[in-house]
Amino acid sequence: MPLNRFLPVATVSLLLLAIGCSQTQQTGPAFTLYMVQNSTGIAGSSVLELPAINGQNGQSLVSPANTIDVPMQTSFQALAVDTAGNLYVSASVVTAPPMLYEIQVYAPTATGAATPARTIASASLTAPATSIAVDAAGEVYALTGNSIGVFAATAAGTSTPVRLISGSLTLLNSPSSIAVDAAQNIYVANTSGNNVLVFSSTATGNVAPAGILSGAATGIATPLGVALDSTGNIYVASFNQPSNSSLVLEFAPAATGNAAPTRALTSVASYALAGLAVDALDNLYVFTQAPTTNQLAVDVFTPDESGSTAPVETITAASWTASNYGQLAVH
């Protein structure tokens, strides 16, 4: 299996656990992987920056290169990263009733108990955003309940969305993940609807989707994650709970209706998976959770892998103990 397109995260401090595989050094840009952790102890939430082994083919146990920590009164859920490396994190704050839901924005250099560079609060954020996306222009997309709020790139403080997609015509039914393509079309993993809904870049109000990816040929069942690569290919994390079987499906750009996937990654089968992310070289990062040990991990696949091919790398962190729906971002 060629690995020349896999260019992982810059190495910092780490502990390597190689399992029967040799190292293959690669060159090129460095990527940083971000994960949400919610502590079950007295500490609050964190965003972990997880490094990977440069060119390592196999399994690695890493120590976070950096963390952003908040006190126990704040709980993180979703996160995204923009082209400049700013982090956008969905937060629930319980300093005093009622609970405050907001999006906290952190500078790329933020570390430890950092103060957000700005926060976005809104009457439309009636619950924590379960998924966030940021487009190339910096607009922020927040999936909250059965609605999608789009905030201006400069939004700060109490803000009104420039667009709010909500209502019965949208068909949004317990959606779990959102992604935005280069043309600002919105893709939603519509969990209870067993489909992926697509809204145009101008959609607002109680509007029907411009497209629906659904049907027996798609193989989509209980979709928990959606992501897009640089050419617009659509990735969907599909989990069939009765059979405890999970896989990642890839669809052609702009695929709609009862379209068959162009490839499927089945080596993640029997894992609960949700979060998906794609880096600038179209490597795919998949959040997994082992069904018996509950071990959290991120599987990494190169663009040319398919079928039962094993991930080129599996990244785990010893300090990573809990996560909200496998939220991850890569920059």
C-alpha cells in the first residue's frame, strides 16, 4: 500500500508503541489533530492536540503536545478549526442559572487556562452545538438541535445568525454532524433520518434540502459523521446499532438520491465511530471506540485505501479518557 500521500502531525513529546511495523519517514506540511475531552473528575473540559508519528505505519500511543483547559463549570462538546488555525469550541457554561451556550474562539497559540479571543452567544443557541464547521471565509456554522445557525466571520458577543435553517421542511431529525464545501453548501449527517441532507449556500428559514443522499444503495444507516475532501468527495460514518457494525462510506462530489458509494472502509467494523476529518492532502481521520475496552482512538486512512485495508496509523492517548461524540478537527 503506497504511503507517499500520508503526511501526519508534527511530532512533539510522545511515547511510541509500534506493533510489528517499520517506520517510513515522509516530508511535507505538518498537521495538528485536535480532540475534545470531558473529564469525569474535578477538572473541566479540555481540547487536546494529539501528535502522530512522522511516517509511522502502525499504532502509536502519544502524549498531547498541548491542551486548552477550562474549569469544571464549563463543558466542551463540538470543535472546528479555521484556515488560520483558530479553534472554535462549543461550550456549556454553568457559572450561574440559566446555563449559557456559546462558541468560544481560541487563538492558534492558546494553551492551558487560556482566555478565548472572543465568544459567540445567541438566542438561537438554545442547547450546545453538537457540531461546528468554519468555511474558507470564516463564517461559522453551528448545528444546534434541529437547526443550523450561520454566523458572520466577525461575530462576537451576543450575535444574530446571518442565516438560520430550521423548521419541518428541512427534514432535520436529530442531526449529529455538519460539513461545508468550497461553495458553502452545507452537508448534514441526519442521524434519525438515516440520510445526509444538503442545503445550498443561500438556504435560510424553513426550507427543504437541495439534495438528499438516502436509500438502500447508499448503505447509510444511523449516520454519525460527515466530512468532505478537497475535491468534494463526501465521507459518511455509518453505524448500524443492531449489528454493532460500523464503516465509512465515500460518495462522489454532489452525489444525491439513492447513489452507491464509490468506496467503503470496512476495517473499522465493530467500532462505534462518529467524528470524521480530512486534512489538506485528503488523508481521512476517523474517531473510533472499541466496543469492549472503550479505548478511544483515531484511525488514519490514505486516499487510496479501501475495503478491509487496515488504517495506515491508529493514534491513541493515555490521558484521553472521555470525548463528546468523537469530535475532532485537523489543521
